[in-house]
Amino acid sequence: MAKKNLEYLERLRNAMKEHGIDACVITGTDPHQSELPPHHWRGREWLTGFESGNGTNGTAVVLQDQAYCWTDSRYFIQAEHQLEGTGFKMMKEDGPDAVDLIDWLTEHTSEGQTVGIDGMTFSISLAQRMQQELNDNGVKLNTDFPQFDYIYPERPERPKNKLFVHDESIVGETVDSKISRIMTEVKGELANAIMLSALDDIAWATNLRTAGDICFSPIFVSYLYLDDNRRVLFVDAEKLTPEVEAHLNKYSIEVQPYDDVLKFVAQLPKETRLLLDPDKTSRGLYDHLGCTPVFGGHGVARLKSIKNDTMLSNLAIAMEKDGVALTRFFMMVEKEFPTGKLTEVELGKRLRALRLADKACVDESFAPIVGWKGHGAIVHYEATAETDVTLEGNGLLLVDSGGQYIYGTTDITRTVAMGTPTDEERHNFTLVMKGHIALSRAIFPQGTRGAQLDVLARQFLWAEGKAYYHGTGHGVGFFINCHEGPQNIRLNENPAVLEPGMITSNEPGLYLEDRYGIRCENLIVTTPWEKTEFGQFYHFEEMTLFPFDLNLFETDIMTDEEIAWVNAYHKKVRERLTPLLTAEESAWMAEKTKELHR
């Protein structure tokens, strides 16, 4: 593909000359700031060749004589390989050698020059920061340069998949209730209307889903406007079914064409105080406003992140179903490994089939990461025909996967030893697990942020001069996005506090390039612990149900409390899953969850 990418790069540079653009910045997102946009908006991947089914985090910068692509530490190894020969050079956006993209851009543009962006694929906040720094140097920002309209004639169409109603007995809350809570947030920020752009927020608010618009997320391309008198969903009419139309009518939600949203906001009266989340709303939409913008709206994400008791009860069902699928998968891996015929690609297909065999599973929650030996060190590795390898000899197999069940979203990583593990592998696995256990066992006061807990998961690696640079935990949606905010657990400061009902991943890791990778991930939910004279305290409860590999624990460096945690967790897994398994599967599970001893 490298030759093609050079051709695409030439097309872009010609378009830049034609429109008076000296530097072009291209995000990897859509008008809704989606983490994984539909293929219609994945032009940055098409241009650079840096891509995968899971999507890739990256921002490209193109000048007439230079081209770069920024990405984070999850993709360094992958990006170095995929960008080779494309005309693009990788730049690191995190880690010790990180380079700030906007700082770099201001240093490599001159007074009087123009930087072009497609304002529909830039958030208000990112575009404003860029504009301010460029203007300080006499550089103009053109926010109306939709580069792929000019250079990408074979661009895929916008998705038109049918919507369906997510059963409110599973959700545990009506649309009226959700919109009422949203409007309370709106008025609390001195606004009288809100435009939701983030697709997960809209899916949550409307109790609607689809399959196919966004890979691995059952959300749909749309906008949602709300005030005290109107509820307007901007969506392509082809996506509606009679059931969905009845659902919308029930909740007095009118439908307008997706493409009419810019005209709609342009015609809003000046006295409309429209609440916009500047991190989720596009600069292009903002540029069309005829009313008064109010920046805020972060409270909507918080409302979505707190799962009610009905959701948590149903998520427990999803976890049991996922545990059954994983049991059958890893039994198959063990059984067929000695044949020498298993490959990474084949394992990914088998795992998908096992999950989707359950009718409650609509899709995977992301493309499975199946990494054998050195491929496990590529944090977001995706096996392809070109990279696929056969599982042979002794080594570590890292499998990161999840499912989109109507009962909730799952995300789990297990690292298992095939053959005989080395002492080093067992030692490093145990360091990772010690961090995993420390975070899982945390007890913390109300008001605690994820950044205040993150070091618990890293401390044992740091003590030996080892580290990982991705976040320890991300928020997880309920049959929406596998990644959601506002909460997370990572080194970077985040003002969002951990609250009861928030689901977060716990996934420390260690990656040794070309050798092996280790990651151990469960989903945990913040839960009240007890109230003392010092206030309310919380702890985490494990949601995920599948054992860790007992063969990889080095018990000599574990405390009694850590060993007890493993045994208690495995007992819980065994008790919950055994009634759902066959006799053969139950025997396998009993062996995998037997007590760990020194």
C-alpha cells in the first residue's frame, strides 16, 4: 500500500496548493469526536496507511515537504511498521520522547501562512487551542478545508443501518426520565437547550441502538437537540423502522434529516442558550451557530457512566455468558495447541464465533487482540494475513477481547502460558498481577479520582525499573462504547471522581518488544464500602468472571493477602460459571481455579 499512500499524499498536496493551504492537520475522528468513526470518516487511516479494524489513534500533519503522524504508546510499534514507505514519519504524543503537535506546528509554520483543517472533525476545544497558538505567531487557521471531499472519490458512504430499541426492562430507565435528568443538568449550567453530538450520549439518552454504523459499538450517526419544548433527532430516515418510529413518537421526539443540523443551529434564536460540550462538539457546528453558546455539558457523560441496579444485575448476566464463551475458547486452545496448527487469525475467528453463538451477543466490543510471543508486546495488535503466526514452542499468549451483549459490554484480557513458562515470564506476570490486585483491593474516600489510585497498579513494576505507558483503566459503557468517560484510572490528571455504579477496567501490563507482552484485565465497579466518622468510603467489586493462569504466578514474591485474593476470586468464578458448564467444562474450570499455595 505504501505506493498508493504516496499517491494519496500527492493528491492532498495538490489540493492544498489549490486552496492556499501551507499545512494541513487531519484527525482520525468524525463530526461526533468518535474514538472509532465509521469508515466514511476514516480518511486519515486511508491517507497514511496507519490503520486497523480497531481503529488507530493518530493525527496527521502534512506540509509540502514533510508529513508526520502522531500517535500514543499503544501504537508505537505498529505505526513504525505501517508508516514505512508511505511518506509519513511517526511522532510520539506520550512517553519520554513525546512531542506536542500544536507546539511543533507553530515552530514549523511562518507568519502569513495558513493551516487548514476540516472543522467538522475537530472539537471546539482542540481547534480553539490551535487557533490561539497559531494566531499568536501570525498564522491563520482555515477551519473549512474538508480535504477528503477533494482527494477521496472512492470514499465509503455514510452508514445507513437500521435502528432498534434497547429494551427498557434491561436498561432500567425510560427516555423521559433520562431527558428530564439531562435538562436538569442543562439548567444547572444556566442554559436552556442542549445539542448532543457524541454518539454514545445519544444512544444512551434515546434507548436506541444499531449494528454496523460504528465497528463494535451499537451506536448510530446522529445529533440530538433538547429543550423544554422540543426534542429533535437528526438522523437519516433510511435508518428508521416502524418500531423505532413508534418509540420516538412515544417520547415526542421529532426526526429531521441528519444533514439539516447545521441549518437548524444557524436558525436558532439568539436568546437560545445552547449548551455544548467543547470536547465533543465539532468546530464546524459551532461556526454555524445563530444562538448563544454555553460551554459545558460534562454532566451528561457522568449521568451515562453511573449504572443503575438493573444495569448492574444484567451486566452480571453478560459476564456469565462471556465466561462460558471464554471457557470454551481456552479449552479449545489447550486441546489443539499441540497440533501446531493454531494461528492468531484463526483464534480470533474462533473466539468471535463462540461469543456470537449466544443470541444475546450482538457483536464483539472490539476486534480481538490475539498476540503470540512478540506480538503480545504490541499493545493494540491486530493479526492480519500479513502478520499472522502459528503458535509453536513455549511462549505467552495474550488475548484481549470483549462482547456487546444486550445485557452489557464486556472487556477482558488474559495472558496464558503455552508450554513451559520461563522464570522471567512468571516473575513479570506476578509483578503485573500484584499491581492488578492492589488496585482491586483499594478502599478510598468519596471524591477520589482515578489518577490518585493509578500508582497502586504500577508500584511493583516501578520498583524494578519497569513500566507501561497506557492507562490502567478506562470507563466502560452499557451496551454502548467499550471505552467511555468521564472516569478513568491513569497517570494523567482527570477531575472526574469515581462514583458508585461506574464501571472501569483494571489492566496493568508489561511489554518487551519482540519477546512477549503481559496484560491482566478485569472490569470493576465502584461500590459503597462503609461510612465512618471520616466520611463515605468506596471499594471495587469484580464484574469479570474468568480465571488467571495459575502456572504464571511466582508465589515467593506474593503476600498472603494477594494469594488469598486470587483464591477468593477464583472461587467466585467457579461458583458462578460451573452451573452453566458441561461436565467436561466444569472439570476444566475446577482445575483452573484450584487454590494457589506457596
